[in-house]
Amino acid sequence: MNRGQVFNEPVSGHTHDHIDWADRLALLRAADTLDAPAHAAIAARLAAKLPANPTVLDLGCGAGGMSTHFARALAAQNGGTIVLVDATPELLHEAERTVRAAAHPGNGHAALPGGHPAAADAMVEVRAIVADLADQALPDLLPAADLVWASRVVHHLPDQQAAIGALTAIVRPGGVVALAEGGLSFSCLPWDLGLGRPGLEDRLQAAQAEWFVGMREGIDGAVPMPYGWPVALERAGLAEVSSFSALVDHPAPGPDGLADYVHHHLSRLATHGADHLSDEDRATLAALLDPGSPHYLGNRRDLFLLGARTVHHGRRP
């Protein structure tokens, strides 16, 4: 992978966590749709901190769902520039397509993830750059920005504190660095499923936590960060450090697409958490995920989604 190149043809990219993010595109798209109300609130709150005609960098942009809301927010403030950055070109290609559709609805694309109307036809420029967020030369590869946004990506990098330092070097004086990290774990299943031992979801979340520990330990050159995200932002030299959260709440039976998202979500947990689950819990998951099973989750009307996205942010002096 040529780091820092403007996106051209999709090729597989290197990731430090050894996760095939291109294979998760369907899950990322579904999550963007369900997160849309929370993302819209976050984008509006952060955009209110920015000057006229700002530049926003979305680092580790995934499928681009968050930046569609940045496009709406910038259009409402008479324009700006969005720079999409990711190490996985397949995701970057999808992100660029989606965000351009939001920034330029005259091209025939009328809606954003979640069904929201597309942004007004304002001057919102969209650029896409393939780059490795762990690259020490990252500040030299990207334009200076008024807002640097990174959602659930820094924790996949070897040295999280160093990564935050690099993000701080990219943002202009007076600009904002914002990280979406932590929050409340998402719940989607009733406590008693009618098969297996009740409380499956609690055990799945515990298994996910064990997998995460192993994931961090498996990253080459991983450096511990034994303190919270606000402290990390302060150590990077940012001022006015604060945090806020946005609720994601889809009560049962939930919107269209919820069952598919839950299926993708549980399939991932079944893979990553298998070594940390009992035989009984693995059998329960297999039944929930099997379309031929009488317990197939796609036939349930009691699925829901409840959690919170937390944003930690600070301003460069």
C-alpha cells in the first residue's frame, strides 16, 4: 500500500490489528444506518465549534456514514472540505461514493444513511486519501484541518498516545480533535431467549472484552495506555478537553435492517468470542444465526438496539 496516495483503484490494505475490514463492509453500512440519529447530533455539535469554510478530516472513515452528516452540517454552514482517510481502499471507495452523494445531491442521490434527506447543494468538497494512521509521517501526508475526527480507530493502533499526538499535529491552532471511543456497550437481545441459559448477551460482551485484550496484545509494537481518553488528549497538549455522549435507541421491534445488523453483529461475536464461550452458549448462538432453526433471530420481534457513542474532544491552543 502506498501511504498518502489519493484513492484510485481498490486494493487490499494492511491493518495493524489483522482484521479484514473490507469483509466488514455490510456490517459497517448497517451500523451507519442505525447510528444515523446519533451521528447527526454529534456532527452538528462539533460543526458548531468550527470557523467558516472549515476542513474536516475523517480518519479511519470506514464506510463514510459519519461524514455524510458532516457534509450536511457543512452545507448548512455554507460549505467546507471533507477529507476521508482510511488504510483499507475498499472501504475508502465506498465512503467517497456515499459522502459525495450527500455533498452533491444533484447527482441523483436523495438520501443519507438512515433515510435522512441529502444535504443542500452547497460547496462541500470531498477528497479521499489512502493512509496508515500509524504512519509517523501522517501529519506531512494530510492537509491541516479545523476538525480531526477519529471514530473507534485509535484503539486499533499500536501506540494510541502517539497516534493522538499525530492527530494533534494535523489540526490547526484553535482546531478540534475529537475521538469516538468507549461509551456504553450495545444491547440487542432479551435476557431470556427461550433456549440456552439466560443472560447470553452479558457473556457475549465479556467474551468480546477478552477478545479485545488479545487483539491489543497481538498488535506488533503495542504500547499500553493505562489511563482514559480525556487524559490522553490532555497529554497530547489539547486544551478545553471534555466529553459527551449520544444515545442510540431503537426499541423493539426496531427499524428495517435491525435483524440483519444483529445477525452480522452476533456472527462476529461468535467468531471472535468462541474461545471464551461455553459449548452451550456456542450452540445457542448457532441456533440464533441459522435461518433453518425455529429459534432463528430473524423471526423474532423482540430485538432492539440500545447503547451510547461517547466523544472525547479538545482544542489545540
